[in-house]
Amino acid sequence: MNPTHLVPVATGPAVRTGPVPVPVPAAVRFRAACPDCRGRFELAAGALRLAIGASSRTTFYTFTCPECAAPVRKPAGERIIELLTGGGVRTLRLQRHPVTP
């Protein structure tokens, strides 16, 4: 049996290049815990925010605890970034601006 190779076909003058957005199911949920009230729960992608900075100190994710309403900020390593972005969490890329006198 011969393998089938799929190749994108251009159907007009506009050819898109780059990554193709992958649809994320609305049912994606992330397990989280609150350091204040020690509550454990699941959050939808819309309840989380990911900020990617220039270093590990400036890369983190945030959410509001649904049990005690405390704002929570936790560091995000490479694996967490991969899971959150793949799960449809909104991402903010932080840029460093030079200081002007």
C-alpha cells in the first residue's frame, strides 16, 4: 500500500504562509489551585491569561480564584506555555522598551 501525501493547493492569487490556526474545543479545561485559600478547581481557557516576557521571571499566567476571588500569578515554564497556548488561552507578549532620557 502506498502512503498518501497531502499537499496544500493554491486556489487563487492569495496564498497563505505560516502557521494555520487550529480550532480548540470549547470544553478545554485546566486544573489550577489557589495559594491563598488552597482551593482546587478547573478553569476554562477564557479564565486564564498568559504573559510571555524576555525571561523566566517575566513569563507567567494569571487567573482569579473562583472560590476566594484572589488574583493569582504563577510562573510559566516552556511546558506550561505550550499547554496554555495549545488550549486557546489568550497570550500577551511583553516587549522590553529602551529607557529614554
